[in-house]
Amino acid sequence: MRRGMVKRRLTRLGSAVHGRLVQLNMTQRELAKEIGTSEVYLSMILRGRRSGNKYRMKIVEQLDLDETFTDTNNH
């Protein structure tokens, strides 16, 4: 890890996505490609560094998650 960088924990959305990816035997890279973003940006969304407003609905639909995760106030 680079000096000064703090590794953030997964948000509630990030934990749900991680669990679902395991169930589907799918990688973050594959999900990122499916929703049209980079793996790095997806990781930032899942760790709360970016809101990901543009991608939340795509993530929820792709992984068949609860729609409450599309609300940006519900990380």
C-alpha cells in the first residue's frame, strides 16, 4: 500500500455485491465490463470513494440485488 493511502472497508452495497459475485462465481472485472465501467471505478463505488450514481441501477439489475441499493443515501 502506498504511503498515505488508507484502505477503506466495503460499504453495505460493496458487501452485498461481493457476496453476490461469490454466489455467481463472477469477478469484479467481469461485473465492471458488464456495467460499462472500469474495475478501479467499480472498486471505488464499492468502498464509498465514489457515489456511482450512474452505475448503481446497473449493478443492482445485473446482480439481482434489492433495489434499496439504488438510493445513494443507502451506501
